[in-house]
Amino acid sequence: MHDLAIDAPDLSRQGARGAKPVGRIRPGSEAHLRLLCLELLETHDPYKPSIIDWPRLDEETRHKIVSLPIWDIAVQTEGRASMNVKVYGERLEQGLLKEAVEMDAFEESRHKLVLSNMVAFYGHARPEACLPHAKEAAQKAIALDPLLAEAHTSLAMCHLFCDWDRSNAEREFLRSLELKPGNSLARSWYGMFYLHWVAGRFEEGLAQATEAVQIDPLSAYARAIQASRQWACGLPAGMVWQ
């Protein structure tokens, strides 16, 4: 199953690409690039996601896993990442870097299959089957109450991870925050998923994540997102845990 149409890598060249650089390697050098590429290419494991033997879990543990509100986002994010890497690889000239990037695109698509198969095995509905229903429910909620901020937040997430519609996603996030400025969760999601992951507006994303903590300083979730955004912005480690 390759819904992203990314071909499996050619394994016939493993071990035939020459030696890895040794000794002291200067960061950013040609030797550094070659070592990176060879590490990706020569360590590739051709496992098949469909035959992973997932362990049986007791009901309490299984419930803890499937109740985490991350799986739909995780699966869709891996799919999107594979396409981003694939498009980047298509722009490169032939060579070791192009081969390594194409390998990484395949890896990302395989990660999506692994996650999707895992959540299905443990009884969690597949995100690709649920997200259209979530979008429909959010739209119905807005039709019933256009001033319901949480429904606009949900629709923003659906636009982002179901449709990959950036403009409508941001519009719905902003409408949600206009209706309810004190919505800590909406600010966390807008800051991380849209501003950081999609738009690359890192300072704005961190500002939203920080405001979410100011709104709800006892929220461990908001603080975790703030810390991850601080780290992504390259702030000193001591600031991450403030």
C-alpha cells in the first residue's frame, strides 16, 4: 500500500557506494554531506509495515494508548512530510544527496503506514476514515452556532490535516481566537501546528504558545507545547522549562 506513490528504494546498491569518510570531519564539508547520505542509504531496513507483530496489551494499557488525542494528527503529518521531502528530492540534481532524500521520502511514507496500522490494530479508527466526519461535524456545529469558538478550532484542524488547506485553516484559527481570546488550546494548536509546522513563522508561533501558558499556567499540555516551540526557536535550554 503506497497511497503516496513513492517507490521503494533500490537496495541493489547497498555496499557499493564506496567507503564512508573517517577521521575528524568538519561540519558542513563535502565529507560531512557524504557521511550523512551514506548513513541514510546504507542503514536502510526493508521491513514491511503490514507484517509488524504488534504486542497484545491488557485493556487498561490499550485504552491509554488509543485515548491519546494525537494519532490522527501524527498519521497525517507523516504523510504530509513524505510529500514535502519527495518534492524537495525532485528538485535536486542526480547524485548521492538526491538518492538519500528520496530514500527519506519513502521512509516518511512508511512511517505513516506503521502508525496507521498500529492504531487500527489496537482498535482506534484510522484517521483517514475519521477526519472527513470530523470536518462535517465541525461544519454542522458552526451552522447551529456560528459563535462557537471551539467548533472553529476543530474546523481549522480539519482544514489543516484533512484538506491541507492553509488559508482556510488560518482563517478558522483566527476566527476562533477572535470569538474566544482566552482559549488556551486553540492558541497552542495555532502556534505549533499552523504557525510553526506549516507557515514557518516561528516567532509568532512561540508567542501564541507562550500566551496559551499565560492563559492556563497549570496546563501541562500548554507548557509542553511552549517548551517544544522554544527549543525549535533555538532558545537556551534553561528557558525551555520556565
